[in-house]
Amino acid sequence: MTDFLLLAFIFLVAGVIAVPLASKFGLGSVLGYLLAGMIISPTLGVLGVDIVGLQHFAEFGVVMMLFLVGLELEPKRLWEMRGRLIGLGGGQVIITILLMMGISMISGWDWRLSLVTGMILSLSSTAIVLQTLNEKGLMKSDGGEGSFSVLLFQDIAVIPMLAFLPLLAMPELVETAAQAATHGAEGGDHSGDLNLIANLSAWQAGLVTIAAVALVVLVGNYLTRPIFRFIALAQLRELFTAAALMFVIGIAVLMSLVGLSPALGTFLAGVVLANSEYRHELESDIEPFKGLLLGLFFMTVGAGIDIPELVGSFGSIAYWTAILIGTKVAVLWVLGRIFGINGADRWLFALGLAQAGEFGFVLLSFVTTNNIMPTDIADGLLLVVALSMLITPLLFILYDKVIAPRFDGAQEREADALPEDSHIIVAGRGRFGGIVGRILEGAGHNPTIIDYSSKQLDMLQKFGVKAYFGDATRPDLLHAAGINDAKLLIIAIDGKDQVNAMVKYASKNYPHLHVIARAFDRNHVHELWALGCRDIIRETYDSSVRMGRSAIQALGTSRDAAQRMVDVFERMDRRSMLSTADVYDIDIPAHENEALHQRIKENAEIWETDLRENLAAAREGTLDAESLNLDKYPLPEIVTREFKD
């Protein structure tokens, strides 16, 4: 018991320390787990821990991952993505396999080993790429969407790979393994896995396997709903979690009994349940276990990396890693060009997916266990996979620092000719700016709407929406849009830095212009105020106030009283914002601005008491927003117009 607890404690401490540090330095959680495993490897060796056995247990995290991948694969979504999914994803996997197979055969490897190597190295890291794209806000870019299509296809491709790889088993390895098993049996070792088809003929084994797959489909379609509905009667969350684990583990056991990959069965079950009303509940229950087991799996992989071998054969490992990355970058770059991924997005697509992935570890473990690849070659490939993943953050840095800046300001599409007679300019036609534009047009105005997303504008044009392509942060484009004579500039673009830059430019060069800017949070309001904007709208503020009003109504307050209460709240909040904006200094970080801290504390003392009293009076109808006395809150020395948030 003590040994088990000590081992669990070592792994948890390593993960808890290494992963946050790796994430802080932009390396991602997967690399954090790998590094944690490498660090604790000597300690595990001293304790005599069976890393391989532990890794087989932790592989169940991969089984759960494929179950969750299956849950995400709704037929409708797959159909919408079919072009890029098959073209980009299928093209990348097949071409990379063939090229890496050819390079391996030229190096003198057997064709079966070469094919297995190509399959293992064709896969990229779903965990690293998706996390990095989300952190950088690039998931919705053309490069990000293309990357997701490829990763999704790769995740699906693992299933047929697991089914096909046993056909490539090398006879000499199988014979050696059989001899070892015979000697083990003679020595009294009768251990082994249960197998329902071990003593059946080929056609009988086939029928049993088909029956097992059919059982999974039938259970998923017809039995899960009544089972989960029955369990839901108990109203115990932990029981539903237990049932979800029972379902996944049961399918994994069934697949193992008929000689199939557990991952194949759980993936199939996930697809069957993709449209189930219990899908999201299953996903939320399985996710924590999947994350912990995958983290353990990656740490065991890291602990299994032979550091002396890596150092001793670094030249060979680095050579194959360079071949892998160079080949995948070339394949992805060409495919990106064919499928219309242009500019910096194409380089993001090519560099981001150039590494091998976590499924490479799974396949390497699978091919050694099933006598498909010699252990020494598998160990070398494992180091190649790990090194390519360690290099991935450097490739993203190369994109951020070198490649992306070269494309800044460069447009794959020429900016549209802009009308010069409009007195209203709206920068950004997304979910925020789109509503503003529709209101203005409905009120009889003719705003000039500018957006930098070619795809967005092409979609809008299909619905008859008139907008112009261009980068509204460029002074020359604003000049072409008639900013000299404009009365109103509405800034609704994404990106805090871009909004700040536009506000600074417009406030400095066009003091006559009324600028309305979109703010992303309370601190951003202060920044925009300091840059000269006096009409600032927090993007989620009004919806939050409306929800607060609905909450008060739901608790029994009349609609009129609830409206008076939120009006009073808004008026007090505006005055408080003005008061703190007076001492905000854009050149001093907020956490270092002592004057700001003092003003916030002073306002908080007033706010806590006044808010309760004022809202109570507003509920009773003895106070409204117009009759509020806000003299307690100090104002900026100069207020040019009413401040709005």
C-alpha cells in the first residue's frame, strides 16, 4: 500500500509542478508531462517501477480519448467538413506515409518496417496543436481550421491503422516471441489474456468479431438511453459517472476478448452516441479520467526515454527528426496551396502540424507488443517522436516572430474601393459590429462597413449584405473611407491592441470625430479612456445587466421595479468608472498604480452601503436613476461628454 501511495505521489507532484511551468513558457501540457517523466525517471529506476506495465495501464487514457473523439463526430458536422477532411487530412496522411516509407527503404529498411514507420510518423500532436492554436487565438483562422481538419482525420485514421498493423507482423519476430512463450510455459508461466477466439477457426473468429461489433452498435443505439434514464432516477452524480466508466470499460473488455483494439470499440461507441441526449453528460464525466490517464501515459513515455541512448545516438535521432519535419512541412505547404490556404495561414498550417504526435507513442507500444517492429528500432523512433514534439514550440515561435510579421499588411485580396460620401465608418462586421450596422441601416443611415475577413464578407454578400474588404487599422484605408469628413467612427474589431491603436490614431488626428469603441473588459475601458475615447461600450455589459434584471424579476420583483433597480446600478457604475479612470495611467500596470488602488478602495466603501440603500429605494419606487446623488464619487477634472459603458 505504501509503495502504491508513494508512486502515485511522485507522479502527481511531477505533473503538478512541471505542467504549469511548461504551459507558462509556451511548451504545452503534453510536453510538460513528457519532461516530468524524464525528470522522475531516475527515481522510478531506483524504486524498481515497471514503467512498461504502468504504461499499458495508462494507455486506457487513449481509449477514453478516442471515445470522446467519437462523441464529437456528428454525421452533419463531418459532412460539412468533408472537402478539407478528406482532401487535406487524407492527402497529408497518405502522402506522408508514402514519402517516409520511400526514405526508409532508401536507407535500407525492410518494406514492412518502412510502411509502419511512415504510418507512425504521419500523425501529428492533437493536444499540442489545438492547445497552442486556442492560446494564440488562431483557431478560427484558415490555418487553424485547416489544422483541425487534418488532426480530426488523423484521429480517425488511427483506428484502421490499429486494425491493419498486425498484418505487417514480421515472421522472425513472431517466431522469437512464440519460442519465448513456449519456454515460459515450460517454466510454469500460465499467465495470459482471456481470448474468446483463441481456439476458433478463422471463419468462426470472424463471426464472433462481427457479432461483438454489432453488439456495441446495438447497445449504443437501444440500451444506453433506458439504462441512463434508470440511473438518473437516483439523482446521484457519482452513479452516472460510474455508469459512464462501466460503459467504456465494458466495451474495451469486449473488444479485447475478440482480439480487437479497445480503442476501436470505444471510438465506434462514441460515434453511435454522438446524437444522444446523454452525450454532453458522458463527455463531462469521462473527461477528467481521460486527462489524468493521458497525463500519466505521457509521463510514463517520458520516463521510458533512454537519455543515454538519446545522447549517444543524437546525430541519427536529429537526422530523422529533421527528415520528418522537413517532409511534413513540404507536404502540408503544398496541400495548403492546393486547398486555398494562403499567406501566413499556410505557414501556420505547415509548421504547426510538422511534428509527430502522441498517437505515435501508442502505435509504437502496439507494434512492439504485437511483434511488428524490433524493440531497438521502436526505441529510436520513440526518441524521434519525442524530439519532434519538443521542437514544436520553437516552430510556433518561428511563425510568430519571423513569418507572420512578413505578412502583416500584405493582403491576399486587394482592398475594395470605398465610398467617400459616407459620414459613418464601422470597423468590423462580426457578431458585434453586425448588429450595430443593421441598426444604423434600419434607422436610414448608410454606414461604410469595413472588415478584414475575406471569408466573412463572401458569406455576407450571399445574403445581400454590403460591406467592404480592408484592414481598418491602416490610416490610408481610413482616409480612403472618408475619415476626414466623417462624423462617427465605430470600432468593433477583434483584438485589444488593434482597438487601442485605432482609438489613439483617431483621437490624435481627428479631434472632431466622435469615436465609439468596443471594450473587452473593465480594465480595457480605462485604457481607452486614457487614449482619448469618451464613448466606450463594454461588449458583455448590457447583456449582463439585462440578465441581472431578469434574475430580480424571477425572484418576485415587478418588471418596472427591476428596471429602476438596474438603471440605478448602471448610473452608479458609470460614475464609479469615471472616478477610477481619472487616476488610471496607461503607462503604469494596474497592479502597480497606488493611486488607482486607493481610489478603488475609497469607492468600494461608499459603493457597498449606497448600492444596497439605493436599490432598496428603487424597488419601493422612491428613487430613480435621474434623482441619484453621486457627489460622493470624485470626478475627473475634465469631462467632455457623458461617459457611457
